[in-house]
Amino acid sequence: MAYFVYILKCSDETLYTGIATDVDRRLAEHNTSVKGAKYTRVRRPVSLVYTEELIDRSSACKREYAIKQLKRKEKLELINA
């Protein structure tokens, strides 16, 4: 099963990074459901600005952590690459 690391841009211009197996479903949850992350629930609407496919959950978690360690400028460079 493939996993995806994704970055969302929130309505307040902040960035949120997460992992999912179905990015479209997860985006819908962030925008409409109580299943969305607490962080994004108060910053709706959110839009998908970056995805990266990985082979398993472990790889996705490691990549998510690495992205979360980046500075905002570096995240924006990754998004625009």
C-alpha cells in the first residue's frame, strides 16, 4: 500500500504537513469533518499544495518528520520545485 506525505496551505497562510493513504479523502476530512486535524479545523479552508508518494508507512513517517523540521522558506522551495 502506498503512503503519501502532503502539505496543506491553510486559510491563515500557515502550512500543515501530514501523511495519508488517500490524499483526496484526507483533504476532504481536513475541510469538512471533525476527523480533520485540530490544527486545520480552525484554519479552514485548506488547500493541497504538495504530495509525495512513498512505499510504506515507515518511510512516510520519516519523510513527514524531515519536512516538519524544515524552515518555512525551505518548505515553500520544496512546494515550488
